[in-house]
Amino acid sequence: MAFDPYRVLFPMGLAFGFAGTALWPLHAAGILAYPAALHWSLMAQGFQHCFILGFLLTAMPSFLHAERCRPWEM
């Protein structure tokens, strides 16, 4: 099985999701101001993008019956 370099995006997505969710207990404890904009940024631009890109970049070569990326293309 070939190494898929895009799989690193999934743990990154989990980290963004955890960070975006952890803002609300910190806000409830009075440590942070209202974190709506930061929450949106972490969840939409971090969590969602990492999972969408990780899935598509890992699966597209199989869907298209194409070759995987070469190291020099990365």
C-alpha cells in the first residue's frame, strides 16, 4: 500500500475541531470573550477544509483511476 501524504490532514482536522469546540467551555468559564468568529474560523477553515481536502486528495486518484502524486509534484 502506497503512502498517502494527505492522510496527515485528518489528525489536523481533529485538532482544529477540538480547538474550535474547546472555545465554548473557556467562554463559559469567563476566560475568553464571545468566540463566535474564532469558532467559525477554526471549524470552517480548519476542521472542514482538512477533512474535505484529505478525503478528496486521498480518494480522487482511485475514483479517476489515475496515478498517485509523485514526490516532486508535492
